Amino acid sequence: MSGKFFVTTPIYYVNDQPHIGHAYTTLAADVTARFHRLAGRDVFFLTGTDEHGQKVAQSAAQNGETPQQLTDRVSQNFRDLTKLMNYSNDDFIRTTEPRNVAAAQALWRAMAKASAPNGQSAIYLGSYSGWYSVRDEAFYDEGELKDGPDGTKLAPTGAPVAWVEEPSYFFRLSAYGDALLALYEAEPDLVAPSSRRNEVKSFVKGGLRDLSISRTSFSWGVPVPGDEKHVMYVWLDALVNYIAALGYPETGAGTKYARYWPADLHLVGKDIVRFHTVYWPAFLMAANLPQPKRVFAHGWWTSEGQKMSKSLGNVIAPQNLVDTYGLDQARYLLMAEVPFGNDGDFSHASAVRRVNADLANGIGNLAQRTLTLIQKNCDGAVPQPGEFTSEDNVLLSAADGLLDKIEDDIRQQAFHEVLRSIWSLVGNGDGYIDAMAPWALKKTDTARMATVLYVLAETLRTLGIVIQPFMPEKMAQLLDLLAVPSDKRDFAALGAANRLKPGTPLPPPQGLFPRIVEAA
Ligand code: MSP
């Protein structure tokens, strides 16, 4: 297997402390990145923070800090999150870095030189009057608004909006509707899941308005080249991060841009689909740059059945998850609880059930039973198998076929399906150990016992390798317990050619996943 894979997360606003919603998008990207690395691909995994705009400026003012102080402080929390959650990102970009500012200005210049599909200039100076939500950093049409308390207006997201009137540069988005619809037709995988694709198509079919892309009423942003009274609309300098991190505007042979662009996957939450599948593709068209291959929008987490909010005090901090369940257990829970793309609820009771059922009683128990029997009855070394029976071959071929079964689901971001397939192999292993009863064979047929334990150890080797993207530390421990050499832990090592070597000494078994016992 070869090729490259460029996966990105949204860059996070620095007005907020990281919570599970943020941890989630980056975790999905991390699982994807680790998977493709194990498959031998040249991966670039990017995350970062979105530091300009009115929202950050306002939060800083409320805290009595300068925007720079606030962004330095909060951006650090997001960098700490990458360590806490063991993300394997290759870069972390901040939109206030010179490389992002330079890329945003270069993209602006490229768009400013361009003509829109209707022949008019892609960017023009005008004046904006309309509704703006600072919380969403988004413009809304009058028709989209709902009535709020005391005659106020609210965005469809529930965020407050304010009337804005100021000189502004515009991007001629209205001229890009047909080109965008043609793009969605030509690239059916670009917007996923399909429910989002339909939503985006009908939004574009409804007609697009030109987009205000600069502001003059505050200064915390990237200056517009040639007219420095204006700062760019924060979403423009945010979206550009995906190419800024690759060194844009340097795009020649040998650059990171040439190696990794277009992105193979932009992972986003459902709230920011429009920015990534309408604005971003239109900006790229104007600048004559290739389109990303796929934008996948996941759903939102609630906490114990309710929307997470500071006032309800139910915001789940990633640190809390890790402290309560353990790092890899937390990673597993977030990926297994909810079909990726759907909304989901995080509840402690359900998390405890899942850790106990899938991890402690599932793979943990299978590993513990197998390794303890090997330790006690096979001199603590990989057993010597005899000839395989049809039952053995059924389990071994299920293990050998596992990667094939899940590759497509990884490409579709169906992480829960991937885990379901993997855990069905755990179930096969459980069924096999119960049916073969190696603990009984030790009295009647030690050669057969050795074969059964070998088949189980091989199944665990496969599980250890394939589960690594989800639970890297625990699976490294499992592979250590099986004495799998460190250069034989990638997907190329799966299958018959790299089976465990009989006679290899194994370390004493250790439990991988303790059961969570709740005080009554
Ligand atoms: N800064 C923009 C993104 C710019 S990308 C060029 C932004 N930042 S954000 O911090 O508000 O949100 C980042 C991501 O976190 C979004 O994908 C959003 O969907 C996700 N989540 C925020 N709260 C969430 C939940 N409660 N559940 C799941 N994901 C959530 O938008």
C-alpha cells in the first residue's frame, strides 16, 4: 500500500476551554492518521487554533487581557489537549502565526486578481448592512432569523445577532452557484454523510448572496493587502490554514503543498459544513487551486441528555474523561458510543457498561485468559502449534481477513462499523476459547492445547495491530505481552507470513483493562 493522506481538523476558537466536542473531531482525525500510517501511507495530520476575529477580541476584553495574551494562553490548552489525548498530529497551526497571515494575504491577492464565472471581479469593495452573529462568526439573512426575548433577533443556532453596517469587501459568491453544484455532481464523495450533501445542495440551489469578507469596525485580524483599514473575515483566514500549513503560497515541486494538497479529508462538525463545502470550495475555485477530496461532518455530543453548557455545569472536559475511564478507554468510548455522523449522548452509566462489556470482559478477558494459560502451561513462551483443524482455520482466516473488512469503513468514516467488525472477531475468539476449552485440554491433549492457544495468540496479535489507531498505548502493551517485534506492528505484518514464532519467551501476563466497579 502506498500513497499520501492529508487529514485535517477544524482549528478551534480560543475563546473556550477544550471539551469533548473538540477532543472528538481531533480523535477521529488521529484514528484516521494512525490507520493510514500503519497502512504505509505518507500521512500529514494537521490541527490548530483559530485566533482572530471579533469573538476572540471580545473574550479578551471581558477577561481584561489583550487578544494576544488570551490566544497564547488558550491556544496552549489546545496544544496540551493533543498530549493528553495522545494525538499524533504532525503540525499545529495558529492563525496568528506569520505563515498563516502570509498565506491569507496571498490567497486574497489571488482571488482579487480573478474573475468570477460571470466575468466580473471575484472581489469588490462595497458596504455591508445586515445581521452578524459574533458567537457564530457568521452573517445571516433576515429570513433565517428567529424572534428572541424582548424583540431581539436570534440566529438559527440560537446565537444573538446584531445589525452591522460598514464598508466591506465582498466575495462574489452569488456567481459560483452553478460551479458548486457541478462540483457536487462530479465529486459525489466531497460532502458526507449524504444527508449533509443534500442539505448543502439545497442551500446552494436556493441562491447564494455575495459574502462580506472584510470588516472595519475592529482590528484583530489579518490586514487586507492594499487596504489596511480592513481586516479579513475570520473564516477566510481560518480556512486558509489548511494550505498555510503546507507552505502556501510556495506550491512548486518539492514543497509540502505539492506533496499533500489536495486534502484527502477535512473532518468538521455539522455546524460548520457550509463554510467548508460552499465558501472554501468557492475561494479555491477563485484562486484556481484544487478542491479537497472529502469533507465529513460529524454530529454533536450532549451530556447526560442535555446540551453542554457552562451554566448547566455539564460540560465534559477531556481531562475528566481520561481521569475517570483511562486514556485509551476514553478514546474507545468516544469512537464506539455513536455512529460517526450522528448526534450522541455521553452518559456515565453507559460509558461504564461499555468499558466493562467491550474492554474488561471483551478483549481484556480474552487476552488475560489466553496469556495466563500460555504462561502456566506452555513454559511462558509462544506455544508450538500442531496441524490446524477447520475450527482453527475459521478463526485464523477471520483474523487474516479483518483488515480487508474494515478498510472501506475507515474510508467512509464509519468508525463505529470498524469497531463492530473488530469486536465481532473478539466475539469469535471468545466463542472459540469456550468451545475448545484449552484449560480442559491440558489434562487430555497438551499438543492440541498448544495449538488452540497458538491460534488464540495469533488472533490477539491481529487484534493488537488493528486496534492500534483507536487505543495505541493499550495495544502496544498487548503486542508487548505477545512479544511482537516493534518493526512487525504495521498492517504489512498481518497475515500468515508474520505469524508468532513458537518458542519466543513471553513476559508475565498483565491485565489490560480493569473492570470499573461503582460504589453502590
Ligand atoms: N474556528 C471554527 C472552525 C474553523 S475551521 C477552518 C470553529 N471552532 S469551534 O471551536 O467552535 O468548533 C470546532 C469544532 O468543535 C467544530 O467542528 C464543532 O462542530 C466541534 N464541536 C463543538 N462542540 C461540539 C459538541 N458538543 N459535540 C461535537 N462537536 C462539537 O467552529
